[in-house]
Amino acid sequence: MNVARLHRPNARDPGVLTGFAGALVPLDLLPRVPNRSEALRSDVARKRRLGPLGSRPTSCTLHSRRCRGVVLGCALLVLMAIGLGCSRETSRRTNGVTPPASAPDNARWLLEGTNDTRFIRVAQHLRGFDMAMVETGYRYTELYWAGQDRNWDYAKYQVEKIRTAVRNGIERRPARAKSAQMLESALPGVEEALRAKDPVRFADRFAALTATCNACHHAERVPFVHVQTPATRMSPVGPHPVPRGSP
Ligand code: HEC
């Protein structure tokens, strides 16, 4: 196919921009290059149109050099504006934002830096599986005393919260997920005893839960965290008062 590179403007009329640099197009799609006499004739016509000082043409079409210049100038401005916006966004991502002067000093740790570094900081404060276990330890103790008090609703509430704590802990530390599955048989056993409101069955299922806690501690290489049946109460929550007048 007959092709030509478009990086050179038309030699006869340097003002004619024929295309993007280096693009290859079929010759028959190019504007036809006028021969010498045609060019002379059009040059005379152009001078007549513009007058001796080359004053501005009366109508502005896309083919006139001036208008093309304006269009290109506008395009350049738009590109510069987009570039500026992008670089601002990149700098916000890489350098982060400085907190406003009005921000209290004790909030700066959370406001400074990029969003990524701020999230990492929050994650560090939220901690890992250990905090899930501190909470689980507390709720395990409360569960025990709720069972002793026959406060079945409070006991049920604690089982649900143990589930939530472990689930969130696994989300933060997915490596613990496989071992944590052992709770999935121990907790339903406790719930069954709670539904039956059966203190004997509760004692049995609670012992099974304790064994599960320790089995996981062995599996996860923290056997020194040895869980045993609570001996002291930790919270002020006591037996649910029996409403006056009830049997
Ligand atoms: C995934 C298996 C797993 C199960 C199930 C499990 N634990 Fe843990 N527990 C751990 C791990 C792992 C640690 C150590 C956490 C760390 O090093 O970040 C831990 C630590 C603890 C701690 C010490 C927390 C601290 O930092 O002071 C307590 C208390 C605890 N567990 C109680 C329990 C109780 C009670 C149960 C049962 C209801 C239980 N755990 C069930 C894995 C488990």
C-alpha cells in the first residue's frame, strides 16, 4: 500500500498540519499537495484576502491557521490542567496530608501521613489475635459465672460475643483460622445446655470448652496460656433478680 509518514508538515504550506508525528496513513487519504502553479495562485488569493499587513480573516474556520492555533492552545491548557490535577492526587497519595493547624495535638497521630500509613497505624493499635483472646478470656469467665447463677440469657450473650471476638481476631490474623475451627463444636454444645437450662449439662459442656481452649493453645504454640475453670468473679454482674411476685 502507498503510505507516507506524517511527521513533516506540508512543504509548500508549512502552516498545514497534516497529522500526528510518525503515523503511517495511505497516501490517498492525505490532502493533495498542490503543484507549483496551483500554489502560486492560492498564495495570491490568500494575500488578497488578508490585505498587505496580513490582517485577520473575516471568518474563522478550522482550516485557518489562527483558529487551529487557538484550538491547539486550548487543548494544551486542558492537558496541563489534567496533569496538574493528577500530580496533586499523586502527591496526596505519596506524601499525605498535613493536619490543619486547628487539629488538637492528641489527634495528630491519626491525621498525619498518607491514608495507607494512617490505616497501618490504626491496625497496629487495634492489635492482632491477642486482643481477641483477652476479650475471650473475660467472656469465658463471665460465661462460667452466668452458668453458676443460672442466668441463661447472660450466658447466651457471652457465647455470642466469644464468637464475634474470635471471628474478628481471625479476620485480622487469618493464619489462626484453621485451629479456631475446633470451637465450632465446643460452642454449640454449650448453647445446647443453655437452651435446656440444665446446670449439670452446662458443667459438662463448659469443661469441654475449656479443653478446646487449651487444645488450640497447644496447636498454636502458646501452651503456657493454660485456661482453667474460673475461681473468682471478674465483673459486677450477678444473678438476675427474680421479679417480685413470681413463683
Ligand atoms: C485459634 C485457636 C485458639 C482458640 C480456639 C483459643 N485461643 Fe486463646 N489464644 C490463642 C493464641 C494464638 C493466643 C496467643 C495470642 C498471641 O500471641 O497474639 C491465645 C491467647 C490467649 C490468652 C492470653 C491473652 C493475652 O494476651 O493476655 C487468653 C486469656 C486466652 N487465649 C483464652 C482463651 C480461652 C478462654 C479460649 C476458649 C474459650 C481460647 N483462648 C481459645 C489461640 C486460641
